Amino acid sequence: MNKILITGANGLLGQKLVSLLSKQQEVNFLATAKGVCRFSLPDNVAYRTLDITNADACKNLLNEFQPDALIHAAAMTQVDACEDEREMCDLINITGVSNLIKAIGNRNTHFVHISTDFIYEGDEEEYFEDSKVNPLSYYGRSKWKSEQLFEHVSFPYSILRTVLVYGVLQDLSRSNIVLWAKAALEKGEKINVVDDQYRCPTLAEDLAYACLQVIQENATGVYHVSGKDFLSILDIVFEIADYWGFDKSLINSISTDRLNQKARRPLKTNLNLSKAKQGFNYQPKSFLEGLKLLDGQIKKIKLKE
């Protein structure tokens, strides 16, 4: 496990992986993403541009680097955008994965693929790895199709299904549930928040650690990797308001059908984590612990500005 390649290094998970792996001894890894590097690289980290939708580019880079493991963090995850831009969604979320699989070929590279709770319909009290799949959105369907690409591969792989990933970076280009709510409430803005969607918010650091752990423990197959707390989106935002002392009267409760989102979302995705806990000792932080970690990181970022 001394050579690891990361895709999507410019994103939230990608940068958390770079930070985590840069502290690992005897690990040589290559960070890749489409376009230029958008963050400050640690001194011991190399970066290369990689467009996963280009099959030749994938093949050439993997032939050159010869990774022992590949952590695929690149994806089109904007659910409503995927509904509108279906060709682009397929190109990134399906063709991109297929290109990487073909580029690995007969090598014994351990492929770690990130998937989503949105492959589920959301009508079960709890979801296990072998629960019935029925995605409601085009994004969910694209991720389920990407999972199916691994059915006949000859190399080891791990599929990590995760939920509502949150975190903070110095130069984060996209927001997430915590940063969006915190920024709006801090400005005194009124926000509409759904009260009938339930998720297990996942700290980006926990997901990054899980990616490393499945490689170290050679834990292959499908795993649920999310936060430990199952909360409504409304309760998530209430916890954010409570932690930072914001005015909760700014938060307006609204049902999903009144929100008029382009893509349908599953209402409840409570992922059972037993397999991950047993397979590689996955121990996610509580949502409150995650907020405390983010608070410290935000303070450090402000000190640097």
C-alpha cells in the first residue's frame, strides 16, 4: 500500500485525503483533479491534472504511476444539476469510473469508490448494504450504475456509500449543509429548512479515514460509511444554531413537497454501520463532535487570513 492515487483532489474529500495521507509514513501518493491544483500542497505531495472522462489520459497516468490503490473521490454530486445535465452526469459518474476500471486492467490495484445513500428510495427504517436499491433521482441512478461496473472486475475494490458530507477548507469552492446554514444565520438571514428529510451527516475527516482504513485492512466489498447520528435536516440546522448561538426564529420549517427541488430526494436514509465497524473498526464522530472540530478549523483559517 505504498503508492496511492487520488482523483478529485480539489474537492472537500479530496483535500481531506491529501491532508491525511501526507502524514502517513511510507506512503507515496499522487493527487489528481481536473484542471490546476486549487489548494496549497504539502511539500511531500505531487499533483497531476487528470480528466477522468478521457480514457487515454486515465490509461497513461495509471501506466506511469502504477498505484497499489486508487481512491476515487471525483464525481458530479450536485443533485439538481445532474437532473438537468444528464449527459454530463453520465460522463463523469459512469464513464469516468469505467475509464479508471479499464485503465487498471489486470493490475491488483485496490479501487476505493465513493457512492451515496441516494441509491435508496428512502422508505425503509434502516438500510443495510444488501437492502433494495431504487434511486429516485438521476444522480442516484448514475451512482448505482457506477457501482454495477465493479461486478466483474478482477482487482480488489471497496464501495463506500456515504451521506451528506460536511467540512471546511481554507479555499472550499462549494458549500455544504453546515457552512450554508452557519453563513446564513450569522448574517441574520431567514432560511427555509425541510423537516421531513432525515440523514446521517458525515464528517469529511471520518470519510477520508475510512478510505485509508479499507486499504490498510484490505476490507473489500460494499460498506456504509456515514455519521453516527440520524437527524432531520431541520434538527441538523437547529444543532448548528444552538452550537454557534444563532437565532433559531430565523429557521422556517418546510416540507419537501413545498421546496420544489428539481430532483426527488429519499426522505429517510438511515444507514446501518455494523459492517464497517466490524470490517475496519469505523468509529464516526457525533454531529456535535464534528461541529466542535469545524469550529476549531474555522478559527484557524480566520487567523491565517
